[in-house]
Amino acid sequence: MRGGQSLAEALESYLAEWSERTGIAVETWALPGTDVPARVSSSVMAVMREALANVEQHSRARTVSIAVTIGERGLRMTVSDNGRGFPAAGAGRGIARMRAAFAEVGGSLSVNSVHGEGTTITGVVPTQR
């Protein structure tokens, strides 16, 4: 992230640039209103870039919905597209990279894809105690 930018600001500018470049609409449902530790912010941005690269290259989606929220249990990120989906066996290196990025900060990532209906990626990073 650029110096002094919050995670929400970094996401807003990245999503706007990505949508303009790809022509795929982005619906932003929620962005964090509080500060997020730098390591977690870096992981969220890495996963977001990878998820959107997958949408752009493979999904044929017209719209992507994004939500990044922070609650008592930690950070939750959801990226959902209305593309063509893929069979579970079709998960590739990009998904492995996303899982690794969240694992580095103690989080986990799940992927739910329905062939012909789209894909939803959900990542959770628990609050550090």
C-alpha cells in the first residue's frame, strides 16, 4: 500500500482502477472503518489482486461484489462474482497462493464455486490475542 493509506483507501483505489481497466463492475458492500495491522493489510491486498486476476482471466463475470469487514472475531473478506464458476478439481495455483497469503497471518480461505453461477472466495483472519 502507498504510504499512509488505510486498507479501505488502498482497496477503493485498486478496485476503481481494476474495474476501469477490465470493464467489470465492482459492487463494494463494505470496507473496514478501522485500522488494520500492516501484515493483515498486505495479505488482504495480495489475495484481492489474485482473486480479481482470476475473475478477469477465467470467469467471464460482469460484476464482482466485495466486502471486507472487521468485527470482534477479526477480519472477513468476501469476493463474489457472477461468472461461469469452475469444478472443484479446477482450483489452481492462484487459489493456493491466496490460501498461503491468509495462512501467513493466521487466517484461512475457502472457495465456493458453482458451475455456471459464479465463485465466492471468503477469507477470515482471527483477531490476534
